[in-house]
Amino acid sequence: MDNKKIINWITAIIVAIIYLSVSFIFDIWTFSWIIWVVYAIYRFIVK
């Protein structure tokens, strides 16, 4: 794997951990989709 793929995987894992943490701690599953929208925009810009 090259460095870009490794960074992409690390970023995806961090986002997933943040998503689950926020959802469990604050019990806001209905609003946590915003995290995924932000991540999708980030991926679009970086790509």
C-alpha cells in the first residue's frame, strides 16, 4: 500500500470512531449523519 491509501484508511477509521462515540455518548443517532456528510464532502474535496 502506498501512503495515500494508508492515510485514507486511517481517516476512515477515525471518522467511524468519532461517529460511534458521538452517537453513543450523546444518544443522537438521528443527527449523527451530519458527520458522514462532512466526511463525504472532505473525501470529494481531497479526491
